[in-house]
Amino acid sequence: MDLLIIGDPHAHPDYDNKRFTALGKYILKTKPDIIVCLGDFADMPSLSSYDKGTKGFEGRRYKRMLMLL
């Protein structure tokens, strides 16, 4: 059985997400039986309360993240 494990890919609207194109090509080429994503697929900074109330928190929108998916 071929297993592909993807650890914390962190899709984000402000980062280069071309690695997902490369990952898709790799998956098509190798055809693993099972693909496991260990979590944190999307960063979702608009849903984080870590820096809520600070200037860095302003302007975050959940909608921008959905456009990546």
C-alpha cells in the first residue's frame, strides 16, 4: 500500500501557494492508495484570536481564504 502524508500545508492568500500545484502533479504521477493530511490545511488568520485587538489583526477576512480553496 502506498501512503502519502502531507504535514501542515498552510494555504494562505498572502503566500505563494504554487506548492499545491506541484503536490497535485506528484499525486497524479505516484497515485498513492491513501492520502493523509495531518491538519492545518488553511491558515485562516481571520478566525484566530491570537492578536485580536491589535493593528496586525485588522483587514483579515475569512472570504479571502475561501477563494483559495
